[in-house]
Amino acid sequence: MKSTSRSARSTRGIRRIDLAYAELASSESARDINRDVVLEIIRSQQPVARADLARVSGLQPSTVSAIVAQLIDEKWVKEGQIARLPRGRHPALLSLNDELVILAVDVRPKQAIVALLDLNGRYLAREVVPLVSDPDSAISKIVLCMEAMRVSHSGRSFEGIGISMPGRIDPDSQRLILAPNLKWGSYDIKEVIEKKMRLQVELMNAANASLLAELWSGKLDGIRNAVLITVSEGIGAAILANGQIITSRSGLAGEFGHSPIDPAGPRCGCGQRGCWEVFASSNAALRYYAELRPKAPAANIHELLRMAEEEDSAAIEAVSRQATCLGRGLRLITAALAPEVILIAGDITTSWARFGPRIQAELESTMLAGKAPQLGVTSDGELARLRGAAAVVLQRHSGYQRMRLEAAKKSKSKRPARSSRA
Ligand SMILES: [Zn+2]
């Protein structure tokens, strides 16, 4: 099978080619798959010669040359250094074109991190923008920061904007439909920013963005089933099942943070009481500390974690309680999905040596059967969401993503008029 090369699927990086979708592929999408395979091999093995691309992908050299010509034309790839091979051949090597840049934004309830990255994931600029709760002024501040980055890097070619959001985004409308800790309603972030920046905007849930960053970095190579948990103001989750990021109906899959743990527990941002996140988020740790030291509450989670590292007993107690609740809640995940790997992202990972073992112990003590999943932290720490936001823009251009959109359109047109969202 030449069109979706088996060997290319075993190279590092995200598994963007899945046979479930490949079966739906028309000949046009098969071309997209090949383009995607070639781009992925260049990304993971750069600088690389055309002959090696053909060998690794299993594609015909003429097919590789045509795809490379297109990628160079679209500025994704550039020809660079010359390889010195025996018998006098000196082929030009191909790399990603890092003149092409992406704006990435990690939106959180109180701040946004705005960054400029090149195609190789290198940060060219990064800034923290404090936010207020009103979406209009929050977006204006983010746009001002992006405009300043565009001016200071005016020699570069801007490809698009990727935004990680602390909530769920409906894949059809691209509107935020659930963000209990942000409270922006159904504000149309995409339309407002696209109008102001004149660049295409991609939105993604923060946990899914972090998972995408892990997949792009190759850290989950060989893993087909994983769950990533983001621990910040709330708790988010992203699911990799059979090699695919699962978003499901209206993009709402993975809301384990709002599983009810204790109906008599504190009120959650979602309106219910006693959700997992009110016991296991960073805000929960701050609340535990305030209960222990009511006269001197910690200003924020970073301060609390610093105090814990400095052996403040109440800080250690507060974060330990959070870690215990986090570990206990992982039973929801292992029982529902039985992943091979669970990755934790967010504040608590900065003190992983101290609190990780507690989470691990809780996870192991609640297994129904078999070995506990491998527990770890994301490789980029606080920056995983940003890197994921940039990866969303890159992914938009992959044949796989286009093919998924086509498949989604097809299945929608087959659906009876009485839609479940009506
Ligand atoms: Zn809730």
C-alpha cells in the first residue's frame, strides 16, 4: 500500500493518519494523506533529502518531488544545506521553513500568555497579559499584544492564530459552549479576533491542546490510549482513544472535572455542588490552605507551592489534600477508559517530586484490576497549552484534518433533518 505508507506511520510525531478515516478517503484525500506523511517526515527528520523521504515514506520519488514542490511553493518547507554524498551527488536538504510563524494564545481566567512561535516550535516572543472578566476588554488586550508582536517581527510570514481556551468549543459553531471558570458566555472569540487581526483563528480546549502538544513532540509514540489532566483553576481532561483525540458531541467529551463526588460539597463554577474539581483543582488547594491559615491566605497557587517547597507545614498539608483528591478522582478515568498513560499538566507538577508519589499511591490503591496506568507529567509544563495552540494551526493544514472535516460534512449531510441539536 503506497498511499498511506506503513513506515511513515511509525515515525515519531502525531499519528494523524488513521485507517478509520483513510477508508473514507477519496483519491483527493489520498493525495492529502501523502502530503501529510511527507510533511511529518520532514518535520521529524529534518534536514532530509528527497531520496530519504521516498525511502522512509514508501512513496514514488516522482510523487515525493511533486509534493515537495507544492510544500515549498506554500512556504512550509525550504531547501537548505547541501548534503555531500559519494559519487559526486549533492542533493539539497529540506527543512521546515521557520520564516513562517504562528501566534499562540493560552487564555486563562485571570491572564493570557501570548506567544510567537516558528514552525519548529521555537519561541520568538512571549508575554503575559493580565485579564479582567469582561470578554470585550480581555480580547482587546490580547489583540494589542499580538499586534505588537506582528510589528516587531514584520519580516516574518504570519500563518494564523491558535488559541487554547479553558472550556469546550463546539466544533461546528466554533463558539465557547462551556467555560465555568471564565464566564464569557457564548462570546464569539473567533470572529472578533479574525476581524481585528485578519488572520485565521483556531480555538481548542486547553486539555486537548496540551495533549496535541504531547503528540506533536513524539512523547506519546507507541501509545494509543492516554488521558491528560490539566490542573489549574479547574480540572480539564483530554482523551486519546485508539490513537485519536476524542471530542465527541459538541466537543464536550472529557468533562471528568464536573463529575459529582460529594453532593454536600462546595458549589462549583458549573452550578452543581461537590464536583471533582472543587476538591482537586489549584483553587481547592488554596481553599484548604485558607481553612488552615484563615488570617493569612496564600495570594495564588504559585505562592502556595513555593511555601510548600520551603517546608511550610500548612502549605504541605493543603497541597497534599489536593493531591489525594486528584489521585482518588483518577479512578473515574481508569474505570471509564483504562488508559495506558495518564499525564498531569499544570501548577502542581512544579512540585512533582513531593506530591506526585501521593497521587500515584491513590491511583494504585483504587485500581479495579490489572496494573495502574503509567502516571507522568507533560513535557512542557505551563507551556504545553501554548505549544498545543500553535500545533492546532499546523494541524489545520494537514491532509488528515481536511479529510476529517470532509468526513464530518458527509456524515452530516446523511443525517436526517431532525438533528439532535435542534
Ligand atoms: Zn462542576
